[in-house]
Amino acid sequence: DIIIGSRILIEYDSEGYFHNDEKIKEKDINKELFAKEHNYTFIRLSKKDILDINTIIKIKSILKNEISRN
């Protein structure tokens, strides 16, 4: 759903980690596999994750590590 920099992908799945529609679920799984196979940092978030401050802290840490590598 969003790319940050050149190597961090964030996928937002509103109510749960995957959509209910099987075609969309398969597309999401394939997107995640492709990203990981090509060395992207992939973060999948649900609505619950977005509301959790620990998620923000985790993303901030990932961004900090990514920036320090470049």
C-alpha cells in the first residue's frame, strides 16, 4: 500500500491481516512473498496494529535501522 524509501513496504489490511476475498488474499500473500524474496522490509498492519503505539515504535525502529544502513 505504501513504500518508504526504496526498501520498506507497508501493507494495510483494515480489519484483519488479510482480506476476506480469496483472490485478494492470494494477491496479498504473493505480494509479501515477492517483497521478501527481493529483500524488501515488509510490514503488514491491521486496524488493530495502527491503533497500537507499539506498532509506531516498531516502524520507527525499522526506519532508523534502514536509514543507518544507507
